[in-house]
Amino acid sequence: MAQRATISLASDFEVVGFNPEAADLDRPRGEIVAEVFYLVATFADGERVSHGSYRSIEAAEAAIADAPPVQLWIAHPPEYGSAAYVAHGEDDKLHAEARLEEAAQWGFDTRFMKF
């Protein structure tokens, strides 16, 4: 039996390029940070998968019709408070935070990292 999913849009701020001439103390390599939109499919149990990277909300909305089947999308953190979050989401979040802290302890600039 096929699972049904609700598709929505989400966004994050990500590094989309580099311009060394615009480097300063806050962005020493000249990182260009912009809002990036993507599709998120949420299943009844709270599991989520995501797809795409679009520079505008209009482009993300237009991509829904041509998106591949959700079974091919990449894993995304589960919906907060759902059965999936209770089962593994909190542990995954704690693990990601530990990896981020470890990277910071090794001296990496973690402002643009995502685990």
C-alpha cells in the first residue's frame, strides 16, 4: 500500500557561492549566503523527506509538478512531536549537535555547517 504525503515548501539560509573580493571579518572566504527554498513531503507518522534547491518560492512551487517520486527524495528531520520524532528524531538531533560541537572544538568555523 502506498503512503500518502503532504508536500509543502521550506527554506534555509545556505552558502550559495563565494566572492573573495567581498571577504570581511565575518565571512573571511567571501561566502555568499542566500535563502534557498526546497520541497518537503511529510508522511502521517511524521517522517519527512526533502527535494530540490530553488532560489525563489515561485520556482519551488513550479517544481512540484515535475518532482520525482517522494521515495527518491533525501531524508529530512522528522516533524517535531510526531511519532517519528519520538522514535528517533530527538536522538538524531542530539547526535547532530554533538558533531557540531566536536567540529567547533577542532577549530572549524561552524556557522555555515549543517549535520
